[in-house]
Amino acid sequence: MAINVKTTFQNETEGIVETRNGEGAISFTGKALAPYEYFMGGFAGCLHATFLGILKKKNISLGEVTYDITAVKREEVPTTLKEVTVQVSIVGAKEEKQKQIIKSMDLAEKYCSISATIQMIANIDIQIAFLD
């Protein structure tokens, strides 16, 4: 499956990212999402889609799921990712299903293609909190 993204910079630091599904602003100066912010958002989306697929097979439903991701880059060039911490907050999980949900997230981390890509260069730590 081919993925096509077109990015046009109107000046040196601000641009527009376009795909068949929509567009968004990109910036190196804080005026819009930065490149790694897009990347981490994509990681959260991939991880969540994989997680939902696994939960569906187990017939487990949830309420809201929030991914709060902190990525630390290396100091040396190229400044690739070093560590990625994912704090997952889950609302609406039945207490008796929580162990299955944790195992499902472990599988999602394993099978998410963006997760697999990140794991080639960085450590990923996923922490789950179940909220009422």
C-alpha cells in the first residue's frame, strides 16, 4: 500500500502537508505542528487502530482512550529518537477485563508498524492508567 504525502513550504519554515484525506500546517518555529509532533500523532493513531482491532477480536469495548506521548531525541547527529514514553488513559474499562486490555496493548505495541519502526532506534515504554 502506497502512502502519498505532499508538503509545500511557503517560506523557509512554514508549510502545508497534504494527503488524500486532508491537510495541515507544519512549522519549525512553533506556528503549527512540528515534524516530530506529526510523527508522534501518527504513532498514536497507528497504535490505537491496532489496539482497537485486537480488542474487537476479544469483544472488549472501552470509552475514551487518551495517548500522552513524550519523545526524547538523542543529542548526537542525526538526532534520532532515544526514548518514547506513552501514557495511556482508559475510561470505561470493566475491572475484570483490565488484564486482557493490558495484554492487548502489549500486542498492539508489537504489531503496530510505526511502533516496530520506532523500536529499531528507540526504547518505548507504555504505561496504562484505568480511570473511572
